[in-house]
Amino acid sequence: MRAPEPQLDRRAFLKTGALALSSVALWACERDLPLAPRGKGPGGEEPRFFFASGIENSYPLLPNGRRIDEMEKCDHYRRWREDFSLAQELGLDALRYGPAYYRTNPAPDRYDWSSVDDQMEWLRSSGITVIADLCHFGVPSWLAGFQDVAFPTQFAAYAREFARRYPWVRYYTPINEIYVAATFSAWFGWWNEGLTTERAFATALRNLSVAHELAVLAILAERPDAIFLQAETIEHYEPADDSVDAARQAAFWNEARYTALDLTLGRSLSPVSLDLLRAGATSDSDLAFFRQRRAQGQRWLGVDYYVTCEQVVYGDGSRAPAPRRTGMAALARDYHRRYGIPLFVSETNRVDMLAVEWLEEQWREKELLEQTGVLVKGFTWYPLTDVVDWRYALRVERNDIDPIGLCDLARSVRPVGRAYGALIAGSYG
């Protein structure tokens, strides 16, 4: 998830029930928001389209050893019933949700599901589809970040145990945003291993990608019909000026953004990506493993799009938001042409004052994608509630509230929550 703009407004509205959503649906129609088809697929096994949100569950370690657990910061551990009830009230089909990996796997080969059993049972009974998010920017303290050679096999064992514990779960995001996890942990030095070298970045990309694919195999062994929603931030870089160094930086990052997806989806690597991975000791046997495509026909590409996804890059590697955006549809089409699998808008948001307009824009971008023949399986406003310190990308701890959720931290529905609920309610007709 990207850091939002500074807080502009924190208006709170009363929770909405079915009657309120019906009245707001009329407001949405007056604003000409297009509506999505609903209902079960031909075999009755899933909706044709998922309206989703998620519980923000990042838990990276800072270089000072302090872990930032967003579910703790946002009081989800205490108020999870309220959070899930809000998801029901808004009419969500699906919730991106998962336990804190460091809590549920506190030691090698030891698992503690006490922090999530009741929550998972509530969701199972509710009818809300769980998209299980198993690794969200952090690992247990007994692993040495994403550099640890034990991480891939240990994580795969964890994924298998999760799938055995909750056999009714079909949808999975094994590792959220591999590219971001590797960049923030091993290139920017903000999280986990706190490193800033090309070798560390390449090692993190390799280990995260191996871990993802071993987890896919482990989950398939328990749930052969599993669907994998591989969520990744979609990005594009332009040189900030006419310098050779800026052009070189943009070219490098425009290849690096694809590297983990190319590996996990079995696509041939570019020379730039191959050279990068070699720096991280990726072996020929690793590359052969990645070429063996798994779960074909059972993968969706989750596209996470924010106002900061399109950037300019300077010769020294520093970045800034692009002054003009091409938009989510154009950028997502590039990814779809590359991988050719269904898309799922798996994250988007903006601060409260700009949120409703952003929702309208991104919904229309989703419509543009479909008009060009791209199959879009769902749309997600992420997260369900406001979060803490994401404006700083969780690299410092100041306990500042970021007003980007469908609901605030008092669990009152924001204007964007009303608009999203209206969009969902209207789709039933």
C-alpha cells in the first residue's frame, strides 16, 4: 500500500444499514456511477465479480527492532467483530484478510492460531469470501528478514498449515506485493533486513518469489482448486530530465518492477532482470524451477494502483510523483498484455476529501479496461478502516492517522464508504 497524501479532512458519518444504502444508491445513480454485474458464475461456485475491501495487516520490523503491526495500531484485534460487521453492512462480497504471520508462526514448526480462529470462523459463517493474505511485508523474528535462506521453505510449510487449518478457504494472496516488500526492505533500507544494496534487493526478490511458488504448491496440495490473487503494485517510471543517468534509472526500474511477476508467472526474463537476479545468487536451478508454470488457469493478477504509482526518476535514483498520470487502465493494460491472465483491482484509495472522486475515477478506469476486452474479476477499496503512519510508508512511528479507509477508526462510515456501499447495493438490481 502506498503512503497517502497528508490528512485533509476527518469527517465521520453514521454507520449505514440496508435502508441508508438504498437511499444512497439513488444518489449514486444520479451521479452516473456505472454498476457491475453480480450473481454466481455458471456453476454457482463464485460471483462473476467481487466487490472487496481488506483489513490492513502489515507488520514489518523497523531497523530499531520495533515491529509496526497495523492490526494492533488500528485496534482490529479488539474490534474485529465491528470491522467484519461493517464489511457486511457495506455489502462486500470479499475481504482481503490474514493473520499476522509473526504471531501465528512464533517458532519453526510451531503454529498458534489463537489470534485468528474465531475471526476465520466468523467470516466463514458470514458468507463473505476470504482472500487469505499470508505474508504482508514482514516475517517472524526468528527469520532474518527476506534475506534468510530458510524463509522460502519455512513459509511454504506455514502456508500448508494454514490451508489445512481452514480448508474452506479457496482464494489466496500468498505474499503481498513482492516488489514493494523487496524494495522497501532491501533497497531503501526501511524495513526488516534494512539493507540498501543491489545484491540484497536481488536476494529478496529471489527468496520472496521462491517462497511464493513453494507456497502455491503447498496450498494446491491441500486445495487443488485454489485461486491465487497475486497482488502487486503496478508502476511506471519516466526520466525526470534529459540526463543519461535519469534515462538509465528509469530503464532499470521499468524492468525491475516486472521481475518478481516474470519469475512467478513463468515468463522469460529480460537481460536487465537476469543480470539483477544473478547479483543475488539466483542459480540456473532456480530459473528452471520458475519456468515450470504452476496453477495455470487459477491465477489472477491483482493490480494495486495509487496516485504515486506513476513516478519520475532522477539520475541519483530519487523519485517523485509524475506531474501527469496516464491512469490505471492504461498501466494495467500493459501488465495484462505481458501476462494475459484475469485482472483484479486489489487496492486503491485516496484521502477522505478526495476519496469519492477517486472512487469514481478508478471505477471508470475499470470500465475502460473491460471495454478493451480485459477480464476484471473484482474491485477493491483498500482498506476497510483508516490506518496509522502509512503516510510515512511505516518507516517511522508517529501514530498519525491516515484517513483513507471506507470507515474511520471510530468505525463510522466515511463518505467514500457510503458511495462504495451505494455502488454495491445498486449492482443487485
